[in-house]
Amino acid sequence: MAHKISMLRDKNTATAQFYQLVKEIGALLAYEATSSLALETSIIETPLQATTGYTLAGGIGITPILRAGLGLAEGFREVIPDVQVWHLGLRRDERTLQALEYYNQLPHQVNLQVCYAVDPMLATGGSAIDAINILKRRNIPRLSYIGIIAAPYGLLRLSRAHPDIDIYVAALDETLNDYGYIVPGLGDAGDRQFGTL
Ligand code: PRP
Ligand code: URA
């Protein structure tokens, strides 16, 4: 993970490799974040004998926070393909740093055991807090946040606003700069994934 994140941070890493790395990290985080999910047992027959089999007890949802959450969501789906994907568009205003909702494809009928909000960057925490607020209106039994890099300020705000959720991040950085960017960070995760620098 440290090796992959170092390559992400490197300003010389080009778009295609950056996107590939985000997907690979998404897969590793999916492994970590799903390790405690509820399972149901049943008896299955191997060619040799009966044994206990396991299936996930209830559906899994992922909410990529657009745009930057898309690569993470793709990596997650490579580990667990059978998921519902609920797209949520939040754009952080560059001046106020407030998140604005511009797209919402969350279904109204919900039957999930857990939903993961995925977004690589937890900076001021505003986008993550808003995303979890929106997901909470769907009454899902369990919510989690998955990110790649967090600033201490954003992590603290998210955990205070939503003490009931699990938070998985791969790196905790030093601070935020005057423009709300994580430092050392990796720059703009959306622009770097989609080549819009
Ligand atoms: C980035 C990032 C988060 C948000 C983090 O998205 O992907 O969603 O900023 O900042 P915060 O913790 O201060 O809210 P951005 O709004 O730049 O949109 P993008 O994904 O389309 O680039
Ligand atoms: N969004 C990003 O993409 N990067 C940051 O450092 C902060 C917010």
C-alpha cells in the first residue's frame, strides 16, 4: 500500500497509471473494509462430502462520490462484483470549500447490510460528512467511509459528525494548506484520474 501511494503522490505519475493505482488501492481497501461483514452459513456439497459454506448476509452498496470516487469504486468491484452502485455527485466549491450536491442516483428501495461511501481524499471532511448525511436518510443498517488519504482535520470532523460509522483510510497526512488541499497529499485526485489538469 505504501509503495502504491508513493507512486500516486509522485507528480510525474501520468493519468493512466494514476487511475490504475487508484483501482488497485480500492481493491486492497475493499478487502480490509469487508473483513467484518456478516455471513450466513449453509451446507454445501463438495465432490467429496458435505461442508459448511458461507454467503454474505445481505447486499452491499458502494457510493462513489463523483468524480474522484469512481476509480476506487471500480477497484472495489473487482473484489466484490455483486454490489449496488449508488452514484452521488458532490463538488467542493473552491472558495468556500463547501460541498454542493449536483447528482444523486440513490434508489429509494433499500435492502443492504452495508453501504460504503468511497472517495480518495478526506480534506476538510465536508464532502464525506454530507455524503454520509445523505446515505443516512436511506436507513441502511451500517455505513462506512473508504478513502486513500486523510488530513487530520477532516478525519476528526468526520468521526465527530458520524461516530457510528467505520472509517478506512490508507494514509494520514500532515495538514491542509490555505486552499484546503491535503499536504503532502497527491494534488487533485479527480483531475489526476481523468486527465483534466
Ligand atoms: C475532492 C475529493 C473530495 C473532496 C474532498 O472532490 O474527491 O470529494 O474534494 O474535500 P473535502 O474533504 O474538503 O470536502 P472535488 O470536489 O474536487 O470534485 P472532483 O472529484 O470532481 O474532482
Ligand atoms: N481534493 C483533492 O482532490 N485533493 C485534496 O488535496 C483536497 C481535496
